[in-house]
Amino acid sequence: MNIYICGLSIIKMTFSTYYYKILLLFVFLITLSCSKQEKNEDGIIKINDKGIPVMQPLKEALPLLTAAYINDKRYGVSQFFEKTFSERNDHISFLVAKNGQIIYENYMGFANKSTGEKITKDTPLHIASVSKVLTATAILMLIDAKKLQLEQKVTTIIANFPYPEVTVQTLLNHRSGMKSYAYFTYENGNWDTKKMLTNEDIVTVMVEKKIPLETKTDTRFSYCNTNYAILALLIEKITKLPYPEALREMIFLPLGMHNTFVCDFEKDRGTIVPSYKGNNVEIGTDYLDGIYGDKNIYSTPRDLLAFDTARYADFFLNSELISKTYKGYSYESKGLKNYGLGIRMIEFEKGAPFYFHNGWWHGNTSSFITLRKEKVMIIALSNKYSKKPYQAKKLAALFGDYPFKLTDTGDD
């Protein structure tokens, strides 16, 4: 410190007062810049000028795949794709990658049948419940930046929240015990279904209609969209930004996900890609289409690849939080399937767990598969109702020791 002060004294005597002030300003700006980064045990969490943590692209590229490896895997994937999907019957956006490098991708069918617009690599499709993976990621980043705690009660953030035992963690792993908003807002006339429901309205109905829990908190797993609608509200409370803007600043913009956005229903309803029944009849909208957090993100396979690849960075989350993310929390019932913090998993007796998340909303079906051990991502999105995207899990057998066969079927 004495050397630092002495050095500045010499500079002050040597240069004019004007240049001395310029130097002090330069030192101040460097200090300010450094203060916007908070260290954790594995690296650096980048904090923007609004005090919000933001994702960063992987700084060092993962090992390059050999041409022989790419050609071999591309053949296997293409054979699967051609047997599963067809130009005549399917609307599909599909990609397989390893180490962040695309091995195979294919886009076919209509983004909009009435206009003849085709699906391309840049066409954002509704990813349905795969949105939960991104919502959970934003929450985990806020936890890593010490803006939030896993064990924190929701009542400490949303004052009128009616369930005192529900925590951030029980929202993330679907153990809150809450009922589905799709049911309790509809039943008994609890909500006028001619009006669009918002995330805030969900809490209002819970309070005013005294909606009881379905089960006692943290006693059993129950997949429920309400959990992630509430998580979106927590993101808004902590960041002081609307959920769509928070995700844009925290994830989409820093990772260059230029074709990804959270749907603002009133603003975007005329431009978003419609969805279709299996017979190609367009599906209309309903009063639940404004809810986000559990759904309502539109994206592309390439953007989701950028997102998934960035999650391999040492500085993404601290190692303890990563470990908590990819572990099961529900063992009260026997079975291979489990749920971590924003990710589904199948825990086999041998080998690595299989991590994935499927989705369905209206005619949109989606499958997001992230093979952590092999650093492989498989993504299938469709805006025409079909269970075919769920069959993408079969491809895991091409990359690791996963006991899937061609006769396997997927589910949400």
C-alpha cells in the first residue's frame, strides 16, 4: 500500500494536475469494473451493472471431434431421423451435438401452414416445459450470486404467499405440494376464463379462494407447473425486472441466443409460430397462454446448444450447487425416474444418470437431452402434436452406456 501511495505521489509531481486526474479516473474505473465480479470457489460469476448475474460462453473450446467420429455418429443419427420423421407428416427442428460441435441437424415442415412458411434453423418454436430448464438456471445463478438461498421460504420474498413451508428448493424439485394452476383456476369458477391469467393472478387466486395444498410440503414428488410459475415471480422480485427481460439479460443476450425470447402474449400473439393438432388443424389459444416460467419460451436448437454448452464452464455455478442440481430428491416411491433442480433424470443401476426434460403445450412437443458425462446434447422441437420428439432419447445409446433400444417410447 505504501508503494502504491508513493507511486501516485511521484506521478503527481511529475505530471500536470490534469493528467493526474485522468490517471485517478482510470484507476477508479478499473476498480469499479472489478467490483462487479464476485468470486466463488470455481471461478468468476459475472455481475452486470444492474447487479444481476449473467451467463458467459465457455471460454475454452471443448476438444475437437475427429472427422471420422463425426461421420460415424452422423450416419447413426441420420438413420434414426429418417426412420422417425418425414417431410409429409412432421414439423420438426432437430439437432445433435457433442462438445458443442454439431454432428447432425435437420429442419422440416411448416412454421405456418397458412402462409407456407417453412421451419429453418432460425425459426423459434415453443419449447413448452423445456422452459423449466432455463427458469431453473436463472434461479440457480441468483443463488450462486448470493441473491437467494435454496432453503429460503417463498414467504420471505412474496409476502402474501399462502404456504409457509414452501421453499425455493421445493419449487425447483416439484415437492412443494401445490396444486396445478390449470385446475384450481378453472374449478368452481375461481377465475373468469375469458380473461388472460397472469403469474400474479395465480397467487391472488390461491389467497382469495383459500386453495389448499394437494399434499404436505416436501413429502412427495408431484410434477406441477405452478412451481415454475412461482419461480418466475421470484426472479422478478429479486432482479426487479419482468421475467422476459431478466432472462434476456441473464441468459439470452450474453450467450448470443438471438432467436430466443419469452413470449409476451399480448404483444407477440400475431407473430409467434402457431401449433397444430396431429391432423394439421391449428390450435387456438386460451386463458393460460400468458403464464411463463413453466413454459412460453420460444427457441431454436442452435440457441439451446449455446445455452447447454455454456453450462460446462467451471465458472457457471459453484461445484456444490452443480452437485445439488444433478441429484435426485424423490425416493419415497421406487423407480428409476427422478427429478433434480430443473432437470428430469433416469437413474439406472449401473452407469451415469440420463438427464433430460420433455415438454408439451397445445400442439408443441419438445425433448431436451443433456448427456453430462459425454457432453452430448440432443434436441427435438415440434409445433405439430406428436410423441416422436420424445423418442430422441434412443440416440443416447450411440454416445454412451444407456440401455435404450429402438422399441423404447418417450413420455413427458
